[in-house]
Amino acid sequence: MYLNCSRCGLSLHTSRFVHIEPGYCPRCLARARVLQPLFRSPMTVRQLNANPNDQNISPRPGPDASALPDPDAA
């Protein structure tokens, strides 16, 4: 389970200790001084907002093989 913030997109993995889980988003509180309640979900905000048609969701693409130097060119 995750605690998610709908304002900034922060996802916190919940622990076994429910009494120490924050009720408000610590990022929004620290940066914008806004008390934004967190909601509980089995998925992260990124997973909730993902397009179901996208099969390959990667944070960044790998290096392009054509951009690497040719070792035989020396």
C-alpha cells in the first residue's frame, strides 16, 4: 500500500506501523506550506496516472548506439 499526494505526486510506501504514518504530504508542507492530505492506494501516483495503452513505460531512454564512438576508427 502507498500513501499518495494528489498535489505533488509524492508516493510513500506504507509501513507496518500505522501510528507513525504522516497524515499530510511532507513535501507540500515543506515546500509550499500547504496541508495536503494523503490518500491510500495499492498503486503509486505514477502507476495510477499511466496510460493503459503504453506498454513500455521507462523513465528515460537508454543511450543511442549510433552516438557511441567507433573503436575501429582510431
